[in-house]
Amino acid sequence: MKAGDHCEILGYDDALAEKYKIRLMEFGFHPGESVICLQSPSFGAPKVYQVSNTVFSLDDEVAAHVAVRLSGASE
């Protein structure tokens, strides 16, 4: 995702360890939840996402296992 992108979480792939799935859901990354990418820094730095009223950073290695449906970009 790029900064400003919005998506809906569809679920997680089977390659993601159960402990990571549980931790992400504790943070609010539930299927059906809307997510906004706030920052997408270069050089592999973790991206910053907003879920509900909370902001989290997630590295691409973990985020790649979250299935999403893009729903547009902010203006």
C-alpha cells in the first residue's frame, strides 16, 4: 500500500504464524476492518497504518501476509 491508500482486511494467509495473527487481531487488524496507510517510507522502513482510531507501524514482511481489498485513496 502507498500513503493515502484505504483497504478492507479480508484475512490472513496460512504462511503467517498463529502468534502473529493473534497479535495483529489484538491490535485491531480484524477481517472486515478498514485500514488507511498513513506513511510509506522508502528503504524498507515499516509503513504506518491507521486502524479505527489507533496508529501502528508494520513491516512489509508481516503486512504481506494480510489479505486486503483496496477501496480507494484519500484526497
